[in-house]
Amino acid sequence: MLDLTPKEIHPRTALRVNPCKTCQPVGALYAALGVHKCMPHSHGSQGCVSYHRTFLSRHFKEPAMASTSSFTEGASVFGGGSNVKTAVRNVFDIYDPDIIAIHTTCLSETIGDDLNAYIGDMDIPEGKLVVHTNTPSYVGSHINGFFNMMMGFINYLTKKTGVSNGKTAIFPGFVNPGDMREMKRTASLLGVPITMFPDTSGVMDAPMTGKFEMYPNGGTTLPEIQGLGDCDSLLAMGHITSVEPAELLKKKFKVPFKLLPLPIGVEATDQFVMELSKISKQEVPYELEEQRGQLIDIMLDSQAYTYQKSVAIFGDPDTVVGLTALCLELGMIPKYVITGTPKEEFTRLVEALFAKHGVEGCVAKANADLFELHQWIKNDPVDLLLGTSYGKQIAKAEEIPFVRAGFPILDRYVHSYLPMVGYIGAIRMIEHITNVLMDTDDRLCADEDLEVVL
Amino acid sequence: MNERERMLEKYAARVYKNRKDHVIQVDPAVENQSITANTRTVPGIITNRGCCYAGCKGVVVGPLKDCLVITHGPIGCGYYSWGTRRNKAVANEGGQNYVPYCMSTDMQESDIVFGGEKKLEKAIAEAMDIFNPSCIMICSTCPIGLIGDDVQAVARRTEEKYCIKCVGFSCEGYKGVSQSAGHHIANNGLMKYIIGTGDKRPTAKHSINLLGEYNIGGDGWEQERVLKRIGYEVVTVFTGNGSYETMKNAHLADLNLVMCHRSINYVAEMMKTKYGIDWLKVNFIGFGASAQSLRDIAKYFNDPELTARTEEVISDELAQIFEEVEFYKSKLKGKTAGIFVGGSRTHHYQELLRDLGMETVIAGYEFAHRDDYEGREVIPSIKEDADSKNIETLTVQPDPELFQERLGEQEREALRKEIPLDSYDGMIRVMQGGSMVIDDYNHVETEMAIKLIKPDIFFSGIKDKYIIQKGGTPSRQIHSYDYAGPYAGFRGAVNFARDVTMAIYTSAWAYVTPPWKSTPVLEGVYTGGAS
């Protein structure tokens, strides 16, 4: 496996090998799926949306519905105005969504299509809406696409009536439906009425009923998005994923926000819980305190199996920051911590965690790729690999125990239904991590060293 | 109103006008039933089609294991086509295998503004430094053609500078109307720059190339196993587990076998003109079809020893799978299927399903042309439109040194009456009356077809799979085989039969409706009216 990857590291500035990021539009599509009765629409050639739908279906094992402007060479020369206008008319006619959320592609961005003008010229049926965002694939990563689409919705739809709706907005970050459910449960336990935006729970983890629903029950509703401007406060989860939409909401509607890390691990979850408690002025209920206590109990019980184990962590920036914090709390050494997303803020956040926990000799790098990570590991190996599905190649090549977490996970089931966030999410991650490490010990140890009790 | 009309009635007039000619119900009374294909998708329709890049890089070029393929563009296209098509490959002895890798120029905004050629050349320099490949292929994504990067010129400069093979493909996603344009562009590149550049002659008495076989789930290996058992030398495969190293000698084989007609027929035709190699349409999906194809190949070579060996291998292979096939047949006989795939498999799998006692009642292609539906004789009557004109048609001439007729014209004419030599009759002719055929099928039509015709199982791709399954119909992916396979040849047929049986009979279907929806759970005592 990956037999051509040399140990010797050659400098690279132009050739990306085995990336750890993908392009903006898929993030925009995912965000739009988190809006109720919304049809995501890709303004580009039809291959883009075909890849994105495929990719999301492979991660969630669910339908990922989205339409396309189906550019041809003619449209690429003369502009895609006529294509998108025809597309919008057909989508409302045939699929009857309440809203169409258009995102651009590298094709329509390169030719400079002006979606504002096109949308202005459209005949939009009464009571229906069309919004858009710009997601040039050659800027940032799918994380940018996700928050750009959020900002598209806010720019078009959100209002301020001047009357508070008494709610707190939560921007969950680029996470799974299982994580969104856990954040909502936590808020509800603390008595905080919320609007989660976007919210893919109920959409990308919809149940089997025998009937396909084009627009399942889940998703943030249009009145909820409109009402974001009337929220009292906002918890923006993920320093990199949620900061820009949070700043937009503050700038346009004066909604104050608190920027928090994704609630992965003890401290980040504590922070989330305390912020919610501050908002509702309610004491943290026993149910949460009990779960927290269970988590700490498990950490103490299993410490011997994670203490000083070295780990390489890779994936999306905020997810990786969260996982790094969790690993540090477990006494592990996060030797290599990378994201493909080109955001230097990532490095600062991870290095701050290194410093806080007093670990030395660890590397954090943004705009990195899995080829580079693999070469580092070849030069100085780790005990555990923690990240997305493509890590399985490195895990196999170097025979390293591997735990999947983040996006995308294309080769396993159930992961998107259950949380990685919150106290229960940390318990779940500890189970995965210790199982894999201990299974490996059991498999590789000498017969006389095989312990029945551990 | 028949099913076709009921399906189309949902559309507004302008969409109806477009779609009505892409949907037919097979009528055996009509000779040469015609369908519209290979035209633009209506914008807004949730099509299953991909793009030109997907056809070139994803399908044809990607599987060539010793070629370092650089996707020139922003990161997405390279990322999505990384390890996702299941074209298995093992490095040739002493050779390289790039299939597990994804290489891209990961273009940034400044590259779009100032041009990406310099970055591409730098990426090639870095690739040479790290990997030292013998062949580099460059696949362009949408922005490349628009900003005017000349990948052909970069390829030529690369060849001069490093003395390696380098081919540039201008397969920008917006070209053509589907993946099909990408297949054509890839075929042109392989023909222009690779085929015919080697001189290693096959050593066996009978040698073949296998065209349009991408080794999904190991399909190609199963076919090669049987072909080698009979005694054929497989010079190269286009392109599953294929390589630059072997493909350059393709012109020295005796015969081309064509599996996927849609994606590779251009190479087959051009090799016939340039090198005199005949091509034979084969189908190794289904044990009946596999046996037939092996007999057709033997007929072509007309060698009694080979014919005898062919029969021997066929009967042995059939005997090995007999018991299992009979078991699965007992489970599947009489069931009906719908199949929506890309360009040839919709036809191929009907033969395998028929082997198992199943009939295909709905069939659709994503990116086929009329000849895939109606047979190659319609090619001269297909009108070129603006989209197809944009894809180069290579004109090749007989090679003065390498052209060599394998058969005399009379011999060939006689054979044509018996085997599909240099010809293909298309899919519609194998289908029963009343069956639905849909070109460039989309989400609405898929749902409607299932609702109206109610097949027992539906074969499609990942974008459809969960829609169909959530609607209560068993669904298997026939692009990726749901990560199983091989499905080709004799042993593959058993794998397929087992997976189809599993999909239909899996116990989870019984639990879809909760018991409380069909049984009353509230218990109470009737108290009656006292007054």
C-alpha cells in the first residue's frame, strides 16, 4: 500500500498529493441540506453536483438531493444565465421546494457569472425563494463553502423585527447529524430555546419508513432563519467554521456571539454547557453532571491505555482542534496534527493546546496533505492514527491502529448517527480509541503476555 | 394511457417536449425503434450524469496504474475521483502503481488569475523528483480551458525535458453533454500518443486486447483468468489494471475484444483502420453470455484445437458453478429488475439476470448514444449537434508499416453472419415488449418507473440507491457493485446471484413497518352505557 511514498521528504509547493480537503461547493451543498424544504443547486457543469451528491451519500448512506445548471461549452462561453433561469423554473415545477439555494463552482466563478443579477431577473413563483452564495473551488476548502452558504442564507433571508424571539442561535459547525442532535439535547436540558442553523439532523439521518421523502422532517425552517436576527445571542461553534457567519449576524443585526470550540472532549464541552447555563440562568441538571462524571470515571479507569501514546490527527480544522484537545486530556501526545484547509488560525489554535498541556515536539500544520503526514510517520511513527477514511491507506501501509472520526468517512456505517461532541461523544471516542489500541496489543503480543483481564 | 405516457405527464410542456423522445416502451411490432440520446440535459433536472472530466480521468485514464495522473485544477475533481471507482490494480513486476494516489495542482485564485501553466510544470518537476514515473497524464478541469492553459504544450515540453511519455487531456467538465465526451477525448489521446509506440510482440499463438473493461471489483481479472485458461495471451486491457507499459504494444495483438462499447469503441474502430485489427463485441457478464463470447472468439480464430479447449473450459466452468446457480435461480426465478447505469452495463446485466431467471423491465443509460440502444447501423444517420462537434473526431490512416489485415474480406464477411464482428446490435433488441427504456434517466423518472412498473429490485448508482431503498424497493449499485464483486464471468455470476438474493430476502425488510402500525396496542375494557 502506498509503495511509492518515499521516506525522504522532497520540498513541494505545486504538487498536492493525497489531499486532506476538498472544494467549497460540497460544503455549501451540505449546509443547504440543513435547511427544511430547500433544494441545493449547483451552478456549474453537471459533474460537480454528481460528485458532491455521490460523496455525501457515501458518507451519510442517505440520499443527497441537489440540482444543477448543467453547463455546456456554450454556457461556459456565453454565461450561465439562461441555464440557471431555466433550472430554477424547472426545479420549482418538478420538485416543489420552498427555497432554492444556489452555490457557484470554479466554472461559473471563472467566467464571472453574476448570480445577483440573474436572480433579480428570475420569475420566482409567489411564496418561493431563491438565495445564492459564491463558492469558488479555488479558494479555501469545503469548510469555506459551508460557512459561505450559511452567510448566503443570512444575507438573503434574515431580518430584525426589533422584538426579541427569546432564542439563542447555535451554529453547530461542519458536523454530523448525530453531533447536532447532541448539541440540541444539551441546550434543551439546560432550558435554552434555540435555533440551530444549519441542522441536518432528520435530513441526513432520516429513518426508513418505506416512503422516500424528497424533503424529510429535519432542517432549519425558513421562519427560523429569518428570525436569526431576533435572537438574543449566538453560540458559534468552531473558531474557523463559524466565525464569519457569526460576525455577519453581529454586524447586520447586532446579535452578540460567543465563539467556542466544537464541544469535543471535557473542557470544550464544559465551556459549551456553562455558556448555555449562563444564558438560561439554570443550574446544570443532574443528567449532564452524571454523564460528565461517567466520562471522568472512564478516563481514570482507562488512563493506562492512552497515557503517552502518540497520535497523528487529521481532517477538518475545528474537528481536528477538538480531537487534539480530547487526546491531550487523555494523556496522549498529538505528535502530528494537520488539516488540508488553508487557515493559519488552525496552527495557532493547536499550538495553544500543545502549550496548555505542556507537550513538546508536536507539529501542527494547516494546508497540509496526507502524503506529507505519511512521510513524517515513516520517519518517526505514531501509535495511533485518528481521522477520515483516506487515513486507512496510511494505517495499512504502516500497520498503525486507526480510529475514524470527522468528514468524510466513506467506509463505515453508523458514525454519522452518533455524536462525537458532548460528554457522551467523548465517552464514545474513548471507547473507539481504547478498543483499537487494546485490540492491537492483544493481536501482536506474545502468547504468554495475553491478558484476560485489562 | 401506457406507463410511458403516465410517467411523462408530470412534466410541464417545455420539459415534456425534451423528455418525450428519450423515453420509449419497447414494441416488438416496430422495426428499428428509435430513441433520442447524447443530447443536453435539461437544466434543473436531477440527472445522474457526470461530466467530461469524469469520463476521461475517472473512467478511462485513471485505471492506468503506471501512469502518474495529475488533475490540473482546483482540488475537488481530483479528490472525488480518488479511489472511488474500484478499478483494482496491482503493479507489474518492477513497475509502479499510482492507483491509490491522488495528484492535483490544487489551483488557487492567483493561478486562475495569472494562469496555471507554471504551477503545472512545477508540479510535474516535483512529481519527477519524487516518483520518477515513465508516463505522466494531465487531466484538465473546467477552469483550464477558460483561462487558456495549454496542457498539450506542457505535455510536449515535459516529454522533451524528461524523456518520458506525457499526454495532456483537455477534458474540461463542461465539454460535451456527459461523461461520454471524456471517453472520446481519452480514446483520442491513447490512440495518438500511446498505442503503436511499443514493439514487444505477443508470444502465444492467439493474442487479444480486452477493451472497455475497467476491472471494477476485479471483473477484468476474472475474465483474464478464463481467457488465459483457454490459452489466449492478453496483451493489454483498456484500462482496468492496464498500463502504459503494455498498452503501447496493443497494436501487435491479433484481435480486440470490446466489453464497454460506449467508452472504448473509438479506439477499436481506429485500431481497425490504422493497424487492421478486427474487433469483436463480447459480453462477459452472465455465464450464458460469457460462454457465447468465448465461442465467438474461438470462431474468429478458427483453430480446432482452440475450439476444443474453449468447449472444455466452458463446460468445466459451468459445472463448477452449477449447484450454486441452481440454488439462487430457485430464489430469483420470475423476479423483475430495473437497471440504470452508464453506457453498456445496462445491456450486459440483462443477460446475467436472464441466466438467473429474471427479466429486466426498465432499462436506462446515463450517457449512451443511439448506437448503444439501436445498434451501430444507425451511426451514419446520427446528426451532429453543437455539443458533439466540439469533441475532436480523429481521422486515422492505415499505418504504412504496421497495418496488417488479420483476415481476408470474404472470410470476414462470412464470419459477420455468425459473430458480432466489428458490429454491435444495441440493447433494445434484447428487451421484451412493453419494457421501458429511458435515456439520461433522472430522479423523477426513476421514482415514477418504479411506482408504475414495480420491479422486484433496482440496480443503479449511489445517488439513486438510498432514494430507491427508502421507497421500499431493494437496490444494488451496479457502478460499484456495493463494494463487492467480481460479477463478471462464471464465478462472478455466483457472486452477483448471492448479492441479489441477499438484497431481496434480507430480514430487515420485514421490520420496516413497526408492529404497532398494524396491530392495536391499546387495551381497554368496554364499560358500556349505563343509561
